[in-house]
Amino acid sequence: MLKKIFSNPALLFLLAGNIYCIWYYENHPGAFATVVWIYWFQSVIIGLFNFIDLFTIKNFDAGTLKMNNQPVSSMNKGCVAWFFLLHYGGFHLGYAVFLLVQIGVRTVSRSVLLLGIGVFLLEAIMNFTRQKQAEQTRSFSLGGMFFLPYLRIIPMHLMILLPAFLGWKPSLIFLLLKMGADILTYILYHHIYGKKNAVENEGAA
């Protein structure tokens, strides 16, 4: 399973983007603002594609996920997507205000920022295309799709809170958590979208 995950081109793009961010920061210590803004845009891209996925998915398992105390169905699935967009987007709007006040944009390298956005946008498109193809033949957990992107909020929260309590450098916390959150999110996405397919292949064999 892990061999299959790490041979996926989308994950390779994701790892390449992260490694480039770390390399760039190591060679340009004053460029932390650029790395943080790349992460913010990457997180927004993931949220936007997840909103589109939630809004357009037809074959899903709502599980225990409810809307207005009612099981989610194809009739109110769009409300779940819009709620995700407003809630997840609200977090990132707050983070944007924090970053503008605490870090600013004066030291941001536009060329590196655009390159990072481009890499992560390409990775998101590849993932979205694969997900839509998978959704044509099997159903997926709507709750898992809804909550998984929130893993990306953890690095932002800890970057804001831990330096004040532990005296750590925000850059050290953020770079480590960013890499971990990206890889964990990808593996969980792969688990959600690939588990049933793997079972079907074993049964066919």
C-alpha cells in the first residue's frame, strides 16, 4: 500500500513542493514569510477543490453526518459544501489577517510564491481528477471528505500559539508541521479513495 502511495505522481509533486520550500528557507533564512504565504495559498487551494468535490459528488455515504438534525442526502448535500466553504474559509480569512499583521508581505518573493502556488495547484488538479474518476464507480465517506482538510489548520494554530508558550521559533514549528500535515493528509485521502478499490482488486485476483 505504501509503495503504491509513494509512487503516485501527485504525492511526488507534493513532496517536491515541500522540499523546495524547506530548501529555499534554508538558503534564504529571511524568507519565512514567503514559505508561510505559500502554505496559506496551498491550504486555500485544497479547501476550494474540496468544496467543489463536496458540491458535485453524487455517490457518497453520509454515515453519521447530519444537517439540521437530518441525515445528509443528495437534496441537502449542497448545504454541507457551502457550510464547509464558509467555516473553512473563515479560518483562513482570520489567518490571513494574522499573517498580514505579524509577518506582512514586504519580504515575500513573488516569483517563489507563484512557483509554489503553481506546483500545489497542479497537485490539487491531479488529485481532484483522480477523485472524480473514482467517484464514478464507488461511494465515499462524506464526513471524511468534510473534515480531512482541517488537518491543515493545526500547523497554523500551533505556529501562532506555541512560540508564545514555549519560546520556540515559529519557523521551526511551522516547517516541520507543514510537511507532516501535507503527507498525513495525502495518505488519509489515498486511504479514503483507494481502500475499496484495493479490496476489489484482491477479490478479483
